Amino acid sequence: MKKMSPIVLALVCVFAVTSKALAEKVETAKVVDNLLTDNMYGYTFEKNDNWKFKTNNDNPKKPEFFRFEIQKKNSQIPLERKYTPETWNAAYGGFFVDTTSLTLKQISALFIEKNNSHRLLKNIGKKTELIADGEFAEERDRVFGKIGPGCALTFKLEYDVQIRDVKDEYNVITDYLIGDVYLTVYGGKIFGFLFVAERGEYGVCKVELEKMIDTITLPGTFNAETPSDSVRDSTAAPTE
């Protein structure tokens, strides 16, 4: 029998490992029209026509942190940025899930105190600098979909950007991003929604986003009637 060369053998092994890894990965969610259903956790989320979905690849052995993302369609770029549209960020939303032993109050404290070494903030930091570098503005109680009690944390991030005007001259202006992190804790899991928008679109987009968050539903044993893990008055120190 003819022996396989080391190089060919290595390529075969790499292909086998890669194929196995790809076979293990599936889409985080399935989308039918405007309704999304998570393939692992089973929750549903319904968006309106002004936004578009993006699902991610998932690995059952290590679930994807951001389960799906949405982005505003036809973002209204202001006139002052007409000639440099690439400096404008369309409104963005990302739904995330993670395991936890912390209470809602302890988790909100991670954000307010900017505990950027915690894996939760590290994962969010891969999408935006709003939390790590921005200014905390406020915290408010808010029910998270049909899951149960939660909270919303607001942050602002000021930035300078160079824009070009109609005379082909460049100027530096100051603007800021503003966004919210919506959180709830149930059944040993954090369910959260990250929302980031330019100042000029924040208000309108926030109204739309919160209406969509209100559609989030968990099936089976998950419900809003026994939110034992959502207690916000615990003073115990975070253990994670």
C-alpha cells in the first residue's frame, strides 16, 4: 500500500477537524418573516420592518454570547455628515445570554462600576466602547419582555469626528453615542439587550426598540411569575 505523505496526512487531519467543528455549529436562531426563535434557548423576539436581523453561528458546547443582532434600516444621516456618511453609525441592537450566579443588582453594579475585567463586559466590549469608555447616566427599573423584572442602564460616549462639507473642506465636530443595556436574571441566566445609537436617532429608535423588547417570550419553565433570581436588594459581593 502506498503511504500517504506527511503533508497530505496533515491536510486530511485539518480538514477532518474543521469539518467536525463546522458540523457542530448551527445558526443561533431561525427567522420567519419578522419573528425570530432561538434554536438553543427557545425564546422568541419579533422585530418591526424598520430593522434587519443578523444571526450568528453557534456551538452547543460553547454557546455564542450574542444570540442575534439587529440594525436600523435607512438610517437618517444628518446633513452635516452628508459628504462623510461613513462617520455615522446606524442604530444597533444585540441580544445576549450568559450563565450567572449573580443577582440583577450585582450585575448592574458591574456595569455602573465599569468592572471591565468581568467576562460579561469583555464580551460587550467586542461590540462597542460605549460601556467601557462612556459615562454612566442613569439606571431605571424595566420589565424585560415577558420574562420578568429587570433594569435599563443608560450610557453616553462623547467623540470627535472629522467631516467634509459641501466646499470640500474638513472640520472636526463633537457628537456622542448614547445607548442602553437592558438586563434581567432568570433561571441562572442573564438575558440582556445592548442598544447603541447616534444622538440624533436615539430617541426615535429607542421607542421602536423597547416595543420589540416587550415581545420577548420564553417557553416552558421560563415565565415571569416566579422571578426568584431577579431580586435586586441583595448586598452580597459578586462571586464571578
